[in-house]
Amino acid sequence: MATYLKNGISVEVAEKQDAKVRAVVENVLAQIEERGDAAVRDYSEQFDKWSPDSFRLNRAQIDACYGALDEQVIKDIDFAQQQVGNFARIQRASMRDVEEETLPGVVLGHKHIPMNSVGCYVPGGKYPLVASAHMSVVTAKVAGVKRVIACAPPFNGEPHPAIVVAMDMAGADEIYCLGGVQAVGAMAIGTETIAPVDMIVGPGNAFVAEAKRQLFGRVGIDLFAGPTETLVIADDSVDGELCAADLLGQAEHGPNSPAVLLTNSEQLAKDTMAEVERQLTVLPTAEVAGQAWAEYGQVILCESYEEMVAVADELASEHVQVMTKDPNYFLDNMSNYGALFLGPETNVSYGDKVIGTNHTLPTKKAARYTGGLWVGKFIKTCTYQRVTPEASVMVGEYCSRLCAVEGFAGHKEQADIRVRRYGGKTGEKS
């Protein structure tokens, strides 16, 4: 039976915090719906102290961002985008249109159709998350989305050059320096100056995540994304220093980012907890990471790999770092996770920034029913059918009888009229 050597904040406390966020977001979205650009500007001034002549960046402003960056930074962005694009193309190639004759004269098929417009949100208030531009804009463009717009908040009172350059290099058609709920609302609802999109993607803080939740249905979303989560699954094949580094590396995302160690080694558990405290004395982001660890960190001791899999599937964590003697055991047996990082040689940061898999992943146990952002999220799989007259008669007879069972007279007549016409019984009543 699993033993909790360290536990985190209660569900009740977390739910109270969520309720406050919901109320704020509901009001902001209602104001954007009613007042459009004026509301967007008011909230940008209120939350970001930002009110430029235009939130959309022109070509000169974008080019100035290139000039503000070292050449190596631009090359590094390009490398990361090449990896993300390459893997997205591999994923796209796995999706094929189909058309098959399933019965004599019955042809069924589906086509993969890219969405027409997508809005990509790139967080940048606390940390300028340059990588989010790769994950959303690059992937949407590989999918074939015609219009991709991208929003990121100002950073230290101006557009962040690296985020803007990443958006531009990724292929964004419109770039806005606009953050938070006001950005998500403007893209989804539309204003006098921003045409609405069909889907919103990208991570963000609790307010951005709640805005996406409230807007879902009006537009599509990639997934419900809450605070970053990390689960480290480890045994005595690794040490506490490595485990602590991987826990704190994700805990620094925010003060409410869960970081969990799941192990079958009590010694490793104790070593990791001690090492976390040591690393917090030297980590530059210790104020944030330390709060996350104190309030949301967990250490869970299990007796076997089997029990570790059961607990991990119950947690359904966003990121799962597996550092065990047999990491493939978890690949073969786990079913609920956003992304797996197998072996001590890799880590969540590689996935977050550069290796090519997408870093927009499910949180709050959404991994039970969805994976993360990928090229297929930007594509609709739409079916079609065609039949010969002879096949219409054969299928129609089955359809007619089944419609009668359900009491759908109009449906039945749709089938019957074709049986009469194509079956050579013109004028007969069914």
C-alpha cells in the first residue's frame, strides 16, 4: 500500500482558489463581448500597464525585435523550431485520408481538413515562454491552418523580442502584444480590430486556463491546462540530487505547480527530500519553487513497480519522468500521462524547450481522456459517403426497418423513397 511521506495542499483549499478565478474571468469575458476593443484596452492597462497605439505589431516593430537579439539566440530558436516542425510533420504523415468500398456499391471515407483560423497564446508575464510559440504556431502551420494569430503579454513594459521573433519565424500571420484573459477573449470573441478565430491553443496561468474553459464550445480549445505538473518515478538506480533537480525544475513554473516523487526506495525518498532543501538554498527561482514544493509537493513510497504504475495512473500527471532500472516497463504499462521522459538521460526541460515533442499537455487529471497538443488537434476528421442505386436499395431496406423500430417516420421515408425509386417500384407506397 502506498505511503505518503509528504503531502500537499487540500482539495478544498484549491477549489476555493478556483472559484475566485472563475468569477474574475466571467466578468472580463462579458465586458469584451459588450465593449470589444475598449474593454480589451481597459484590462490591458489594468493588468499589464500596457496601452500602445495598436496591440498588433507591424513589420518594423517585428524587425526591431530581430535586431535586439544575439545571432545565437535566433539560431537556437531556429533549431528548436526545426525539431518541433519535424516531429509535427512525422505526426501529420501518420494521418491519412481513407476511402474504401465497405459493401458492394457502398463507399465510405474521411478527409483530414485543417481549421481555417487558430489563436495561439504564448505566456510571457512571469517568464517569457519562447518555446510556446514553437509548440503552437509551428504545429498549426504544419497542419495547414490558413490564419494563425499569436498573442503574448508585454514583458517589462514592452514586447519581448525573443517571443516576437519566435512567433514570426514560426509563421504567425498576425502578432499581438496582448496578454491574459483579454488576449484569449479578444481572439475567441473578436473585436472591432481582431477577427475571431475558430480555436484557441496554448498554456497560461489560472486565469488564461479558466478563460479557455469558459469559451469552450464557442471556439475549440486544445485542452484544459492548469498549473504545470511533474511526476518523477524513480528507484535506487538514481540519486536524490537528480530527482530533486527534476522536481524543482518544474516547480519553478509557479507557486501552485505540483511536484511529486513516486519511488519504491525509502532511502531515495529521504535523500531527495534532503536534497530539495539543499538545492533551494542556491536555486535562483527558489522563492517560487520552494512555495510550490512546500504546498503542492508530494513524496509517495510504493512497494513495487506494479503499485507505482497504479498510483501514477491515478495521478495522471502532465509530465512523467521515469528513472528506473526498466523505464520501458512504465511505457508498456502506464495509460494516463501527458508525456513520458524515459531514463535519466532525458528530462522534462528537453520536452519543454527543444527536443520536438509538444509541451502543451493535459493537467488536472485530463490525461485520463486526452493527450497533449499535436498536429492532429488542428485538423478535423470529416467523413463522407457515396452509394450506387443498387446499394441504396439494399441499405435502404435495413434502414427503413430500423427507423420503424425507433418510431422515426420521416427518417423511414428518407430510406423508403430511395428503395422505391432505385428498386424499380416507381409509384408504389411503402
